Amino acid sequence: MKRNRKKPKSSQEQKQISFRRLTLEALPEMWSFQILTALFMALPASVLSRLITWTAESAGGAMTTANAGKLLLSWRTPVLLLLGGILIFWYVLSEIIIQIHMHEDVLNGSRAGILQEMGKGIRSFRRFLSPMGIMILLYILIAVPLCGIGFSISLSRSFYIPNFIMDVISATPLYAIAYAVLMLALAWVGYHSAFSVHAMLLDGMTPAQARIKSRHILKDHGRKFLFGMLKHIICIVLILFAAYFLFNFLPYAGLEHMGKELPKGYNADILLLADSASLPEAAAETAASVIIYRILCCLAVLMGTYLDSVVFLLCGAYLMLRFTRYYLEFTRGSCGFWPERPRKSRYGWKFLIMIVVFILLFLFSVLLGLFYHQIFTRPEPVKIIAHRAGGTEASENSIEGLYAAMEYGCYGSEIDVQRTKDGYYVINHDHDFKRLTGTAKAPRDMTLEEIRTLRIQDTTGSGAELPVVTLEEMLETVQGKSKLFIELKGSTADRQMVDDLARIIRQRNCVQDVALISLNYDIIDYAETNYPEFETGTLFFAGIGNVARLNCDLLIMEEQIATDFRVEQVHNAGKQAIVWTVNTPEAMYRFLDSNVDALITDEIRLAEETQHSLDARSDLQVIQDKLGGMGE
């Protein structure tokens, strides 16, 4: 006998409720929808990412900024653009388009199902297949992470301009002004296009029509929208702060108090407990107490991170719901009440999932606590390489910089070498000598004799005038004392430079004291192939594929792309992973506590101070630093 099922009520028949109550009813539904969407979309995204990686690896291991020049004209470029475009479409579809359709159904009192919303999203995506639509996608992908105006996707949420480029922009007033104007322009475009995507999806407009519609909405309701969103953003910040206080600050404070009586950095793990019969009773009790304490610390950090991520996810969903409500109000008319949600599904299975998550976190915490030393400690500290000889402790690319780096105990120094007009090699970073000496001539346009008349103003405040240094003088200074990372720089960085440097270095018996590095992979590949006794390294700030397959010994990555995954790839290939240029306290703390082999920095004093602070951490702080970012 068939059971008679009641049809869902129409929006007119459904009970009208306040937006606050609607939000409370919909939060569990939005949470589960986003989790299911992420799981549903994960496999296609993974397949696309793997295809992109495979295409890049067909270039000989990886396509990076160091070797991209000669690969841009190959078949890989259009394939990568096509696959990259599909991947961007998939992320925009799952993280913005489907979410907007889901929130529209929530506000209209309709059921929201992932297959239903995905079907709507795929059908509506064709509206982006126009020049204006592509511009909107590029704005979401690139501009939103830079200017902070609009909804972003996780694929590019951490996108930023590399630090070495920002250093040039900050140091040049004209560039700094142009950058500020560009960011203001992007923010202006983002604000006036705020409702463009909603207009395209919910009202079927073309991108051009949607931009016009968005401008008209903001012209009529901009004040209400801005003040309303500001109020909600402040509320979300307060909620996130409260979550941090409850899930992180209070547990950590209690654990820090508990750990005061325990030895810091005590070498206690499961292997020690297994041999507890041979330990004195007091030592066995201490080891057991330390292990239990570490398990509790791991559990607190993992649980806090998980709960923080849930709160953050719900806050993001609420913000999108509020944003969609504004669009419907501004285009359909003011509405103080909304249709009640259809009969809520049973939440038993969701509660069961939460219980399973908590059990898994507990078991994982036990494992981490038992093997604390094997997991959280590294055998030796990260090596420090002073940028441009001595970083900020001396004038750049000077002999004095080398001595400053050695005084601070740096593993080595990085310098920049260029060829003169008459075939000698001098140390200089810029295209010309204008910034350091006031002479707007490049090394390649001057003879060594002319260059020796130039004087660099000492930046340490001594007022001394320093000469431009030759490569031979640098080699003589570091021989047998320190490592010299010689970057082959500028327009004279070619195979002839590799041959000349190899001859000069061999003549002075400094092969073991140097490494040849460059942003140009071709000459590093040439050096590694023809001079295998030399240590070689490639510098790059973007890459796709297994970078460890590049033909060199050192993979020197810009800090944003130096992920744990890439570092592990490099180590699995028996090579070294180095990060450049690490100058901020946050980045210094991160990489000195990572698995990289070395970092290049201008701030060698900061590196020393940061290492001291890392060495003084409690067990809880170590665990927090290692596990606290897992939910990001």
C-alpha cells in the first residue's frame, strides 16, 4: 500500500518568519550543503589538477618562472590555459554560483539539494562565456584577493604579489603611487559590480546588463547596503573572536598552567614508556605525565582548529545569505518576513558525523602525543643565508656584508654577479649603478677600471664610501669560512658567464665554497650538465609540476609557493629546498619552524632572535604552531 505524501507548501502557503529565525533554521542545512558540495566537487578538481600537473611535467619535470620562456610557444600553453580555465570554472561553480542558487532557495522557502543547485549552476554558467563574463571571472580570481572587495574562491584566496616585486614597488615612489591607484580602481570596480553575479544568476542578465543593474542598485541603496554589511561584518568578527576565546584561549590558558610543573622539551615518547621497567620510578612517572599532557595539548589544538573552521564556514555562509537577501530586497521590494523552511530533515546522521569526527581527532591526538619527538622536532635548525652579502647589517653586496653574516653565524651569503664591458665580473644587483652610486650606467657598459672609481654610500650610518667589489675579492673573503651563493644576474647572465665563473672559482680552489644560482633555468641546466662538481640552484616564484625534477641541486622558492608538499617533493629527490626572501616576522617564524633546508633573508638579526624564541617554546606552543593551521 502506497503512503500518501503531502506536497510541499508553496511560498504563499508557508508560514512567514523573521530573517533571524530563518537563519537559525537554515544554518545546519547550509553547513551540510557546503560540506557535501566540497566532497562532491573534490574528485573533478583533483582530476583537473592532476591533468595540469601532467601537462607541465611533460616539459621535463615542471613549468616554472625560471623555464617558462621557451615553453610558452609549445603545445603545453594552450592546453594549460584550457585546463586552467575549466578548473577556475569548477571552483567558481562550486564556491560561488551553486552557493548563490542555494541561498536563493533558502530565502524563497524551497528545498536545496546539491544536484538541483549544480544543475542550475551549470545552466547559468554559459552567461560567463563572453568577454565581459571572462573579465568578471578574472576579477574573482585575481583582483579580489588583492583588493579584498568581493567573494573569492579558495583556488586563489592566498594569491598575492611576490615580496621581491613589492619591495621594488615600495622603494620606488612612482611605482607605489601607481600600485595604490590600481588597488583603488579595483576596489571601485568591485564595489560597483557587487551585485553583478547575482543579477546574472538570479535574473538571467548578460554580464553587461548585470553590471548596469548593480550600479543602479548601489546608486539607490548604496548607503543601506554599506552600513548593513559593515554591521554584519562587525558581528561576524565578534563571533569569530568569541569562538577563538572559547575554543582556543581558554583551553590553552588551562594547559599552559598545567604544563608549568612539567619539564619543557622532555624526551618522552611511547618508546621510552615501553622500556619503563628499566627507568627509575620518578622518571617513568614524569615521562607518563609529559605524554598525557602532550596528548591533551594535541586534542585541544585539533579540536579548537576544527570548531573554529566550522564557525568560520557558517559565518561565510551567513554573509552570502545576507548578501543574497539584499539583492532580493533591492530588486523585488522590501520584505520583513520570509517563508519558513520546508520540514527539516532529521539531523541524527549529522550528529553522528560530528561524534565520529571527535573520536578521530582524539585518536589522532593520542598518536601525536605518543610520538611527539619524532613528529614535532627536527634534528638541526634551518640554515640562514644573508641576502646580498649581509642583509641590512651592511651595505649590500659588500665585503663588510660578508663579515657581518659570518659574525652572526650565517651558513652563507647570497651575492649578485654581472659582467663588465671588458669581461670582468663585479658584484651588483640592479640593472645599473644609479641607486647605489648615482651613476646610471650598467656594468656591461663600463670597464672594470671605470667601475673601480665608483663609490657606494655605506648604509649602516658610518658615512664610509665603499668600492664596488669584484668576484675574486668575494671568493678570497669566504674561502674555507662560509658559503657563497652566486646569483648569475642580468643581461650578461649566459653560458659564457657560467664558463668564466667555473674557471675563476676553480683557479681559487673554491668549488666547495660556492653555489651557482639564477632565475634563468637554461644556464643552471647548462652549469649542472657541464660542471657537475658545482652545486647549482634555480630560483623561481611560480611553478606547476614536480619542481624537484629540474636539473639542479637546490630548489630556491619564493615564500608563497614553498608549501610542505613541494618541500617534501624536493627532499624525496635528494635535493635541498631553500626559501627566498624571508623578511617579515611572521614568515621568519613559519620557515624557521618548517622542514626547509635554508632561507635567504635581509634580516639576519631577526632570524637569530626568532630562532631563540622558537627554542624557548613550551610543548603546547610547539604543537599549536604545527597543528594550528591545519584548518586553513
